[in-house]
Amino acid sequence: MQIERFYLGCLAHASYLVYDQDEAAVIDPRRDVDIYLDRARELNVHIRWILETHLHADFVSGHLELAERSGATIAIAANSGATYPHWPLHDGDELALGDAVLQVLATPGHTEESISILALEAGQSKAVFTGDTLFIGDVGRPDLRASLGWTANQLGGYLYDSLHNKLMTLPDETLVYPAHGAGSLCGKNLSSDTVSSLGDQRRFNYALQPMLKKEFIRIVTADQPDAPAYFNYDAILNTRERATLDKNLEEVLHPVDLDEVLSIGDAGAHILDVRDAAEYAKGHLPGSINIGLSGQYATWAGTILDRTKPIVIVAEPGREQEAALRLGRIGFDHVRGYLSGGMEALANRPDLTWPTERVSAQIAAEELATTDPPVVLDIRNPREWMTRHIAGSVNIPLGHLQERIGEIPRNRRIAVHCAGGYRSSIAASILHQHGITNLIEVAGGLAAWEAAKLPVVSEPPQIS
């Protein structure tokens, strides 16, 4: 039996092709499925099974796309509520794969329907695909289903039992293959390692150390990152029939002229500019929002954009499909097209080209030293801010900026920054949308500030 891992950095998502002899299974596939089909052809194996460890919340899974194109059977937990044709899985079920066996372990906790897939070779445990139940260095957060009638404490208790009564009973040499790595919002302490042994996790994973269930629940529910609003939407979408990604891209990928883009924007659509922050700062359409393809584009799009509104893409020519495809990975299929010619369409319309004042850390520091300094707006998350920040800065995390926009003073100049310059460009575009244009964006963020040997503090300022 062989195992191949496919990693999608933008979503910190891992999926797997497992094969033995001429049969293969794909576990937790992403929505653009060519990579699995191409690799199966290269290996001359037939994809027999499409296995889902749970209803993913941070992306739309590719089970429907892969089933349509390969003829494979979708298999998911019997209590998932899935309404598309599938093979319902129960604890202890076994699926043949060549001479190997894939055994289902019910491991609820991250979600109520979570399962793990134990790969057996000659009757021996070789690997376990843990989905979001057990990560390398962490475990799945149990607080994502609160709006669906579950409490974090309930699911945390199930997670404790799943770990101790199922996964930790496996041999130490069993390899652990999770569905996410560092950067995922499905946990708080995920490692960048791609694979681990269960024995190493038993020794080094903070959540697997000896403790009572009550203490475990307290620890794993504390300090979890904010979950974007689209998570519940995607989890529900993963239970339903829907258009496949290819079919949707055929419908949405068409050029739109400038006048129509302006009209669609005036009607309430998002004008999504996916260029790099430096290019966006040079000039952009008024009212557009910048979420660059160079970073965690899909996650931030799902966090910032209203999924009920249509989207028009502004991109460098040739990158429109990438922008729409990556939105499709999180189920944002409501794209109305892309600006024909990109920003070249505005070459003769300087009245429609707004810049953002983007300055070096040193220039920002000089402004802060004046008698009328700008307000420093730090849009990193609170944990980042507490670790170190510019003295006197105001911390409003990017994911909450729109709801807290009333806290931004309009009679002061604003200096906005993040860690490295990606999130601050999103923030600057949001501020512009709300009429706050007297601002500077600190290029390179706090990293550039510290590289310039400018001072930071590690304790929150005292409130007088």
C-alpha cells in the first residue's frame, strides 16, 4: 500500500491518494480534482473510493466532482446527513483496497460525524487518516458546531473519548495523516510537519498528555482563533448536491466591461481586486476590496466578503481563472465575471483610479514622532498584538474591522499595519470603502518596523 499527500497551502489542507495494486482511494479531496485523476492515470490505478472524514467547514470538498469524473463511490459517516448518493459508513466497517483494508473508526468530537480511516496491511496498522480529530501537534477544535445545536463542552467530551478510547489504543508506530497543517483555523497549535507517528504524538502533543476530561475540554476550547462566517455555510453545502466546480467556472468566467463593472458595484456587488498589495496601492477602483492571490486568499475572502453578494474580479490579465477557482474552493460560486483588461481598462479614467499612501516603516515612525501623530491601527489578532506591538497602537483584528468601523476616529490620520503587509492592504481597502481615506499603510508591517530597529513593546499599555 502506498500513500501520497497533496497539500493546498492557501487553505492549509491535506488530502491523500492511497493505493494498493490497481485500486485507489482519495481521502478528503479538494474541489479541483484534476491532480488526483492525473496521478491515478500515471500510476495506472482506478479510484474506487472517495472517503470523507467529516463535513469540512473551511472548504467545499471535491467528492461530487471526483465521483462524476471517476465513477468512484463516495463514502461518508452514516450520520452526516449527506443527501447525495453515498456509501454510509459505521464504526468498524471495512473497505477493501487491493490487498489492503481501510477500517472506519468513529471519532466524534471535532464534529459529531467525524471518523478516522485506519489503513491495515496484512492485518497490521500502517497509518491512520485522522481528518480534523487529531492533528500533528494539536487536536480539532470542538466549538464549530455550536450554531447547529451542539456545545463545545459536549463535543469536547466526545473528542476526549475518541482520542483515548480509539486513536491512542493504536500501536505507536502507526503513522498519523491529518487533514490540515499549520495555518488552518480548525485548531490553534498545528505543526508544519506533514506526518508523524502516533507514538510521537502521544509524547509531544499537548492535548494528549495525561489529564482529566474536564481539564482537556478547558484546554482545547481556550484561545481558539475566530472562525469565519462561511464555515457553517460550507459544512452545510458539503451535505448537498450542487453544481460542480468546472460547470460553475464555465458560467462565471467571462469578461465584463468597465461600465458594467461600475453598474454592478453600484448595485451592491463586491469588486474584488486580487492583485498584490503594492500594485493595489498604486491605483484601484473606488469601493474595491483588495484580497491578494499571494496570501491566504480564500480564507480571507470567506472572512471579509458577504457571500450573499455577487463578486466581480479585478485581476492581472491571465489570473482571472485562478481567482475564481480559489473562490470556488470555499463555495463562493457567485462570481459575475471579471473586469475586461484588468486595470488597463482605467488607463484613460484617472478619475476612477484611487491610490493608497503606502510608506516605509521609517517614514511612518517619523510621522509618529510629530506633534500631531496618526493613530496606529494594528489589525493583527489579539495574541499577535499581546506578544509585541507598536506603543500606543489600537488593536482591532481584521476579521472584526467592518463591525467595529465606528471605533476608528475620522478626525485623525490613521497608520494601519499588520505583520507583513498582506492583511493591512485588505484593511486599507475596507477603510476606504467606509470613507476613511486619510491614512497610510505601513509597507512590510511589523516585520519591516522591527527590521528597521524601531521599538516595540510586549505588554499592553496601561489605561489611565
